Amino acid sequence: MESPVESNVENGLPSLASIENWPVPTAAAAVVRADGTRAGAHGPTGRRFPLASVTKPLAAYAVLVAYEEGAIDLDEPAGPEGSTVRHLLAHTSGLAFDEHRVTAAPGTRRIYSNAGFEVLGDHVTGATGIPFAEYLRQAVLEPLGMVSTTLDGSPAKDGVSTVDDLARFAAEVQAPRLLDARTVLDAMTVAYPGLTGILPGYGHQRPNDWGLGFEIRDGKSPHWTGAGSSPRAFGHFGQSGTFLWIDPDARAACVALTDRPFGPWAVETWPAFTDAVLADLRAAG
């Protein structure tokens, strides 16, 4: 029998149908409750989409598995001098956005860095002797049944997946089986509080809070989640027009994947969509 997360429930929440009005060629979305059941879905949830930076939470989860397996330690050196695995996960290593160039001392600024996640991948490969894409498959994708998800390059941005697979991941993060719940709590808690920085697409944020591989909503404005999202909400969006948020207060997560690059259309539509989803969840009880 299929689990609730695997079943393709269409329009379980009325708000999900609004993705039909997004100015994109194709969109798919799903909402997963904290108990792992799927509250609703819409669109081609089995279609593979490039994830762009929604790859990062998957990569971070694999890094945390490596930590729990004892292959690495979160506070061991990695990346620039003075930087650790924890700094890299929290975008505080000092590495530039897309270059392996140091622009700040570790722990002093929040510099969103693809390069940092590439260093993380290399670090895990060096510690385990397993190429990072394969380690991700063995540690996260295969155990969760994410058979349509692959990492075809950089652990910062080259994942490809489906709404169905990311729904499985969202269920895992809300009720961890692969990690100790305390490790996941650490990942969704602000690391190096008070640091400012630029949230790509949304400008300078004071503070620009992140956990370990997940961006944290807090009081950021503007933001890609909704006005009704909890400050504790966390997740990631991608420049390929994708997002995953998990809201502990709503006890639910939402995945949306599209085939149009992020831009003003997403800035306009995503917050209202999120607020509508949250309203539907409250109404459903």
C-alpha cells in the first residue's frame, strides 16, 4: 500500500490549485503535514525539475548524517583558515558567493556561498572516501525512497528532483528517522546570531539568520514566505523557481517546483500562495 506521502492527492487544499495562475509553463506543489501525511498536491508531482539552491538542504542533511556517523565533526576545520564545517553550513565561512575567495573572517558576516557548499562536498568526500553525490544517495536519497532525485554536479545547486521526492524529504525533516531529532533542531536554530548579510533576491537583511543549511524566516522583510509564516519557519528557495518551506508552528511543509527562473513573478506570487496554504491548513484543522 502507498504511504500518504507517496499518493498523488490532487487539490487536497484549495489553495494549491492557484499554481495554475502562476506565469510559468509548468508548476507542481504539495503540502506535507508533520505526521508525514500529504495534505494535498497539484500538478505533475512526478516530473523532475532542476532544484538550483533547493539542493542545499539535501546536501546539508547528508553532511549531518556524516557528522552523526562520526566521519566528520561540525567544529573541525574546513574551508578557509579559521573556518569549520559549521561555518560552511551556516554561510559564515567568509567565502565569496561563487568563488573560492575569502572576503571576510569566519563568523563575522553572513555571506551566502555556493563555494562554501562545494567545499563541504569535498570535505565529506575526503573524510569518507565516497564521492559526495554517491554519499548523498546512500545517506539520504535511497533511505527515503527518493528514487527520482540526483545530484549531477555542485552540491550547492545541481540537484534534480520531483515534488513527490521532496515531499518525502519534508516528512523526514519534520519527523526525523535518519538523524537524531536534536541534530535537526540544531539545523533549524540560528547559527551565529545577529549577523547581517544579503538574502539573494531580497536584499540586505538585519539580521540575516540561517541555521545549518536552512534559511530561517525570523522577522525578515521582504521575504519569499508569507506574512503569516511563523518566525520559526525555515527552508530554501532556488533560482530555478523552486522552494521548500517547513513551518513548525503550522506543523506542515510546502514544496513548489517550476520551470521558470526566479524573478519578480515569484516575489509577487509566493508570499500570497504561502498565506493561502496556511489559511487552508488552519481551516482543515
